[in-house]
Amino acid sequence: MEPGRTVRPGLTAAGAGMAGDRVVAAGSTARTLVAAIARALRGSDCADLGHAGPVSRFAGTPDPVRRAAAIRSAGRIALTAGQAAEVDAGRVARWFVDQYPRQRYPGVLLGSPHGGVAHLAVALGMPWLPAGFEMIAHWPQGAVDRPSAALDHGAALAGRLLAGNPDLHLRQVHCPASRGALAGATVALTGRWQALPAAYRSFLAERLAPGAPVLVLRDTRTWPVVDAADGHSFQLGCPASGLNPVDFHPDSHALRQVLRSAGGDSAHWDPPEISAPPAAAEHGVESGFDDCVRDWTVRHGHPVHRILVPAPEALSAATADMYRRWLRAAGKTGDRLVVECGRLLDPWQVLRAGLVPYWCENATRRSVEQVEWWLAGSESFTSVDVLPEPPGVRSPALAGLPQWLAVAGFGRRRRALDRASARGYPVTSVPTRRATEVLRAQPYDLPRPVPLATSEALAALRDGGGHHGLLIC
């Protein structure tokens, strides 16, 4: 049980609470990355990871039918108000830690979620632990077009959660552009640790080799935020939506399109007033967490490095360039690229096939444009495989299939866009294991390269990411 944690009435024993598997949102980035990295460190792929969502069966049906199916599915797994009171963040941290093989590691990665960190972790032979986790809770009688009501409901849930988890900061995100109709039926909360959880401290003490480095990844993007109460803040929209904060203004044409596709009405849009300057977006790292990591490394004699990521494409491009250099140093071609998206990734299969990975955060035009720019400025690839994850919603910010096809067109000999992902795009869904199915068809390129040294990886990231604004200190 975490220090300072209270035992609430209704629990059967001190430290009792909901399992991490039940608390952490299914399909969330942090959950997917930990599962994929843990499997890769065991020498396994993601064939058992993820299930197709309900909208995969409704690709050709009217939007109201598809929205209703998505809401019913989310309702089955969202936390109730009573369950929110039973969340134990310390137990969630232990659940993340326990997924990794019990062995000594040459280092560890901590911090913000990013698909590139999965490939970086596997290249270094290190685990990654998130600085926060996402939760989804019921919002009875909710409405996608009433963000102020969402804030009120979220504040009540936050009070229950924070009563037993004072070491968390809760960031509520109301984003109909990225969540569609689900934003009107459930509340999305990201719990960010303000200190290093006990399970993480034990992991570092027991499983790190002497003098092993600690790498902290920080997503430095900002967004307008309402400080609702101590430990609870509210965010209208998010960077991953592919839109800008101004696009969530009541007069925005983009907002009208988003709400119409989500079953809402822009005439009802009543955003809370935001007067504070922008703060770290939902995947940022709390300063208290960062300070605890620094203090722990100083006391125990481990070097610490921070990787500051101004935008997802900065780390994606740098990681891809690093992999290409690493593969070529091992005598491989480094000329076959896979463009991953969202949850469609498999670091073990990428390594097994000797591929260069580039990860897009999502299927927005902004994300796809960045991989096009990177490809245009890179040495050409003989083959390019593209795995576009359908977001399950409609939005004016999304890339169309022709733009994804243009990315595949950069391949000199092979240009492949996954048909299963493209079928029903953008309103259907596909499981993470779809990436495994596609990548298993790639030829073997063995033996695997010798794991990268941390100094080599950081030097490569500096070289490849410096002009993108990636900062390593």
C-alpha cells in the first residue's frame, strides 16, 4: 500500500482495490506500449494483444447505429463512480512492473507514452514504465456537446479518486474530435504520478544493473487547461486530435463538423472559461515525478538523461534514423520501412525482420504530413509498408486514404498499404495484433543486431532529432 494511502469503507482489507488490468483504459497508449515492450523483451510478438472493437462489425452502417454500438461497448468496461473510489494507483504501478521479466536490466526508460519508445526500449534491451495512466469512467446522461457538464461530473469522480490517491494529479480530457460519441457517454481521466510510486522504486532498486542509466522521456506539448481543484485539471480538446485549441471555440467550423459527426449540436457548446496560460498536455510528466527520479538516481549512483519531445514526429524521425544506422552497422540493409500508427505496432517483429520503424501518433493529416516530409528528406527505401490505424471516428483533421497511399508510394520496389486497416477507414477499428499479422509476412533478417549502448543511442537521437527540436540533457 502506498504511503499516506487511506483505507476506505467497503474494501475488505488494507491495500485492497481494483486490479490494474481493470483500471487502466483498454487500448490506451501506455497500456499497449507496456504490453508490447514486455513481450518483445521475452522474445514474443503481439499476436495475443488487442481485440477488434465493436465498430469493426458496423463499417457500412449509418453513423447513429455505429455510435450506439461504440457507447454500449464502452459502457461495459468503463468505471462506475463506486469503482472510481476503489482505484489504487500503487496497485496500478505494480501491475505495470509485474508485466516485465524478472531479470537485471542495463537501464530503464520512464515517462510519457510514445510508440518510438517501444522501439528504443527494445533496441537498448530496457523496459519502459509510464509516468501516468488513462482511465475511462461512466457519465450517465452525458452529452458530447456539453463540456461544462463534463467538467462537473469529472470533478465529482476526481474527488473520489484523489481521496485514496493523493499522489496523483488527474487531468480530464473532453475531446469529441478524438473520442467521438464516447466523449458524451464516458469521462476520460489521465492519472499522473506526482512522485515515484513504491513499485517503481522497488523495480529500480532490484532490477537495474549497478550504474545503469535512467532515461526520462517528457512530452513537452502544451494546451489550455482549467485548474478545477487541487489535483484535478480539465482540458478541452487535445494535441492528438490534430486540431488547435482555437478549433474548440463555439464559432469554429471544425467544431461544428466534429460535433455533428459525434451526434452533438454546436448550439449547445458551453466551454468553461480558461484564463490560465497553457500547461503541459495530458501526456506530460509531473515535476514531482521528475524530481523524485532525479533524487533517486543521485542517491543510488545511476546517471539520468532526459529526452524532451516537442512533437511526436521529432522522436519518431530520430528513432527511425537511429534504427537505420544500427541495422547497417550490423551488416543489414536498413532499406525496408514500416510506418506504424497508434496501437498498430509490434517492436519484436520489427526487430526480427530488420525493419526501420516510424511511428505516427494517429491518423491525422498533421501526423501523416510529417512522415511524408521525413521520407522526402531521407535516403530512399526499397520497400514501405503502411499500417494506418482507423480512429473509429470522423473528423476534419483526419488524413484520407490517398494521403496514406502517398506515403507507401515512397517505396522504390514495394509499396504496401494494409488492406484490412483500410477497409472501413476511418470509422472501423482493428486490433493491435493486426500489425503482427502483417509483419509476420516479412522475411527473416537474422541474427538480430547486438543491443545498442545507451551512449550510442543518445548520440544517434541527438544527430537525428536535433533539427526537429528533440532535446537530450
